[in-house]
Amino acid sequence: MPPSTLAIGLMSGTSRDGIDAALIETDGEGAVAALEFHAMAYDEGFRLRLAEACQRAMAMERPGFEPLIASVEAELTERHVQAVADLLGRSGHIAQDIGVIGFHGHTLAHRPERGWTWQIGDGAGLAGAFGIPVVADLRQADVVAGGQGAPLLPVYHRALADALAKPAAILNLGGVANITFIGSDGALIAFDTGMASGLIDNWMQTQGNAPYDEGGACAGRGQVDAAILSTMLADPWFDLPPPKSIDREAFSIEAVRGLSLEDGAATLTAFTAAAVARAIDHLPQRPAEIHVAGGGRHNATLMAMIAERTGASVRSVDHLGWDGDALEAQGFAYMAVRHLKGLPISFPGTTGAPAPMTGGVLFRS
């Protein structure tokens, strides 16, 4: 393949708010150029169907399609086809220019403790729609080998952070939060820290008639219930050493029911921040600065709480010239190119896999 490839990355994340589509040019190693980004929001009806499919999947012992999940997968794939078409239109490129698509799909349930993770999305259908090779199912091989299957973005974080002073820490705040630690020698440590915006969004949607806590304004007006927060943090998962990962459905808003809208939002926001602080304790060195990507970086109350609880300078990755909204989608484009080159996307220090693993399934058009 050519030394540098135009690649599209697609991400439907645990926030369940829509599809991120990014176009980059990369060699799958140190050269990365971000070219275009497009975000396509889900309508409320599909978001609710997707959430129901996730809840049903989490209740299963093993993945198994049923009519609702099959319907949601078909619709999800159609929406990804539209997102790619929109991205191509915005970029001025045509399908024949693109070397590969990295298609994450949507995680219905993530159960590495049971030896499986389940991402829906028809890779073959997407490849056929455009005549572009698609790399999908990027997590399963890692989990089957004994890894966590998450997080996968650290390999991309390392490429972007080449010029940063080390050690460096990059925190992604989506529905679930994960952190990447890059040591002075380039070694990677990464793991989920716990919830990010997932529970806060659930709370605002069910109690506040709002899709999310914009800017953290609601939480900023509330008081943290210290007793409830302490109970939530007593979950033994937080004491497990990395690598580790967690599903968005592992925690719920039941713990804060009965609190006012503002106090519930404040307590759930503090839960995210305190979990990040607990995660920092697992690192070999305490980072002086934490670079934050994902939608949660727009929540000023959450960012301030993380800074207070970690003692670090907490800043959006945008100040580095990165696009904090596009980062995950870009990362899956990068990983798709690495797959084509036979390069690993997960490592013992990031997922707990026994050896560096390429991952992914290639669907040719």
C-alpha cells in the first residue's frame, strides 16, 4: 500500500448522541493529518431504541440477535452510510480516493469478564455501499485473547503526542471515561476510569427534560451528597489494577434518586471526577497536566472538579491543536490503516492482551 493513505474513521460512542466521521491522511505510524470532520446527531427515537438494545444486550449471557437488535443494527448501518456520504461531500473527495474505512460500530454490551464484547454494524454492507474496504469488529480479537478490548485509542494518542513532554496523560470523556498514560520511554498504560457523561446524561434526560447538562451549569448550582458519593465509590471495580474496562450500564442513576435535579447532577459529576482521581493513583507517575478530549471537556463543572481532585492542570486537547470532538473517529481511521499494514492496535499495557495485537476484520467491497 502507499506510504500515506486517505482513511475515514467512524465512531458511535457510549454517549449515544450520534455518529462522528473523520477523514485523515496517515501512514499508520507517526504521520497524521486531520482533513475533515462531520458529526451527525441521532434523533430522539433512534437514541431510545439504541439505548433499549444496549440494555437488552447487557442482560444476555452471550450475544444473540433478536428483532429489535437486528432492526437497530440495520438502521445504524444506514446512518453510517449517510455519514460517510456527507463527509465525502464536505471534503470534496470521492469514494475512489479513500483507501479504507475504520468502522467501530456501536457497542451494545462490553463484557470482557465473560469473554465477549459486542459491536453492531454491518461492515460488509458499508464496504459495498461505497466500494471502499472496511475494517470493523476491532475489539473482539483482543477480548478472545484475554484482553479487555478497550481502550483502543492509546495507539493514536501516542502518535499525536509525539512532541509532548513525557510523561503525558490524555483523558477521554465520552459516556465512559478512559485515560492514556505515555511514559518517558513511550510505553503505554491505558484503562477505563469509570463513568464520564453517561450517568449525568441519563439523569438530565429522565429528571431534567434536557439531553445533557450543558456546560455543567446544573451541577454547578447543586451540592454534592458526600454520603452517596462515598457509597458509589465503594464499588470494588475502582480498586482493581489496570488494565480494566467497564460498560456504560455498569452503574445507574438509582443511587441519586430522591435528590434535587441540581444535587443529583452535582453528585454524579463528582462521581466521574473522583473516579478519575482514583485512576491517577494507579499510574506510575502523577501527571502535572491532563489533556482532555471528548464531549465532557465542554462541562466546565466537571473539568474544575477533576482539577481539584487530581491536583493537575486540566485542559482541553484543543489547545494542542487537536480536535477534541473528532479524536475518536480519527483514531479508528488510523487503526484501520494499521490493520492494513499488519501493525498492532492494542498492547499488554493498554488492554491486557498477552501480546501486541492487530485486531479488526477486513471487509472488501
